[in-house]
Amino acid sequence: MIPSMIVFGLVFGRWWKQAIIGGALLCSVLVGLASVFETGGVFSWSRVLGAAALGAVSTAFGVAINQLAHQLVARIRVAGKPGVKRA
């Protein structure tokens, strides 16, 4: 699940706030459903909250890579244009 959430963050990292919230919700829903089916109808809040935290952190890692790549590409584009000063 962790690599999937990193890829989720990489893909949707442009909209970083929504991506992190969506990653946390997606993980918590999937783990919540799995825990209900696994335990025969018993719901565990600790598993759901732990999954939400893990999903948010994993997605944030992917978002950070995405944002760094965007900044790197922007700097390379500006550096290649003559007469444009960097801030």
C-alpha cells in the first residue's frame, strides 16, 4: 500500500493539499473495509487512524518528489532563457 500511495502523491502532487487528504482518506477507507471483512464485522478505529496517518505520510513523500521536480524543471527553463533574471 505504501508504494501505491507514493505513486498517488507523484501523480497528483501538483494539487498537494487535496492529494494528501485524498491519500489519507483512501488508505483509511481501504483498511477500514479490510478490517471489517477480516474480523467478521468488528470495526477498529485504531487501524483506520493508523492507516490514515500512514497514507498521508506516504502521499506527502510522493508530493514532495513531485514538487521538487516541478521546481527543478522551472529553474532549468529559466536558466536556459537569455535575459531572464532568477529571483
